[in-house]
Amino acid sequence: MHPPVLRGSTVVHAVTRAFAVLLLVLPCLVLPCLSQAQSAIAADNPPWEIKPAANIFGAKRPSFSYALPRGGQSRDALLIVNSSRIPLTVTLYGADAFTTDDGSIDLLNAAAKSKGVGAWVQLDETTVRVPPGRTVDVPFRLALPDSAASGDHLGGIVALVKQAGYPDRLAAVKIRLQVSGELKPALSVEDLKVHYAGTPNPFGQGSVAVTYTVRNTGNTIVAARQAAAVTGPFGVFTAGPGQLADSPLLLPGGSWKVAADIPGVPPALRLTGTVSVVPVAKTAPQPTTAATAHVLTIPWTLLLLVLACAAVLTLAILSRRKRKRPAHAR
């Protein structure tokens, strides 16, 4: 007996039925895997947050803000919200703020010692266990010493969650404090340096690199509006980098490094670089602070060209005089 022979149409129907069965079965196989993957991702990042409590200071505050005299104090509360299905153990600590190299404001880590707001925050609890789906209220007291300096201070409360099998997670709420007294916005320009980069073209122009540091020497949190320029001898020309952007907000004592390039500057033997800054404040116009620095810009290529031309001219004159002298004199 010969084996059955499958015709073309029979093969097509068989493949079609197999493909249909695969489409029906595939979701049953894939969906549980996706569900497990999503559960794993969610478990790696249990949702939680900290925020100011709603009380006499207001509701839905993004941060804490106080105005107190020296030696004054205020009581408030922090909320820890655990939206996950697992319990969380949260460690709390106060920290001072600082300006980072990229211009943002951050808080010190637990190993660093705070001397301002971070040291004045007194939490009722520093280790808090939050059950799944619950919110815990953590009262604290902000107590200022009698030696607190007038002006703006910035810090915050940091929450750290460490749990076996999960990465460490941090969250923070900032505290802005203004201690009563005279507000004195002030800035200074430090370490001003002017560097000239010439060009081989004897009649060309080079560029000037201006670097400096803006420091907040006042007692308020301000940004710096800045301007820079270079001038030639006796003010024969002035060149600048255009409008410089304002610095980020600088905390009292904080600093910000600036670098600006000024193109199209001729080598005018001696250049003077000037940088001026003024606090961007809502109060009355503030005085401008300026600093200057100098740099030599000797046009070596042009100087060598002039010397070469002078040498050729001198040799030509000497040769001509030699030809004009009488034979007996020669």
C-alpha cells in the first residue's frame, strides 16, 4: 500500500490551522511572563514618598519655609507615604544644602557634618517603620541657636530606605529658612585669568579665554548677572562674548566657575580683561562688583616679518653703497 500523498491545498490548510493554534496559545504563554516581569520591576522600586504635612503652614507644600529670629524655633511634621505592598524602614536625618559643580542645589550625605539647617533639625524619630499602604506622620522641631547668622539658610530632611534585595533609595524635602536681620546681597569675582590664543596669520585675529569664579559673599541666596570684555591699549577697541547667562542660585558662601571665549581679538601688545557681576535681587538695585586682569599679546609672526623685511632692506642698502664706492676704496 502506498503512503497517502498530501496535496498542495491540504498542506496549506494544515499550516493555517497550526498558525491559528499558535496565535491562540502564544498569549497564554507570554502574558504570565510579562506579568511576572512587571511584578519584578515594581518590586525593585516599591512606590513611596516623603512630603510636608498639611497643617497651619498650609497644604500641598512642595517644601518647608520659615522666617525665624535668632534662638527661635518652630514645630512641623513630615509625612512618609508607603504606596507599596511591602513594609518600609526609613532612616531620616537633617542635612545642609550646597551648590554642585553643575549649578544645582543638593543636600549633604549622612557622613558629612552639617553646621546650619541640617544641624538645627531635631526629628522625633530617625528610624521609622511604615506598613504597606500606610502613611506615617513624623514630627520635628527646627531650633535656631542664638548665634545663627542673619539671612538665608537652606537645608532639608533626607529619607533613606535600605532593604535586602533592593537598591538603596533616597528622597528629600528642602527647608528654606530666613533668619531675621539685615539682608545684604553681595558678590565677588575671584581668580580672574585672561589667556590669549593667537594666529599664524600676521594680520589675523585671535581669541581670548576668560575664566573666573563668582562667589556669594552676602547673606542671601542670589544669582549673579555677569558681563565680560577685553580692551586694547588706551581703549582703542573693546570686544566681548555677548550676553552671558545668569549664574545659578548661589547659597551664601557658595561659588560658581565661569569660562567665556571672546573671538576676533587682534594682538594689540597688551589686553585688559574686565568682569563685572551684580546680584539679581528683588530689592533695590545692588552695586556692581568688578575685577580686571591683563595679558600680553605680542604679534610674534608680524614682528618676525617686520624684522625679516628690515634685514632684507638693510642688506640691500649696504650692497648698494658697496657698489657705489670707488675701486681704490673697495
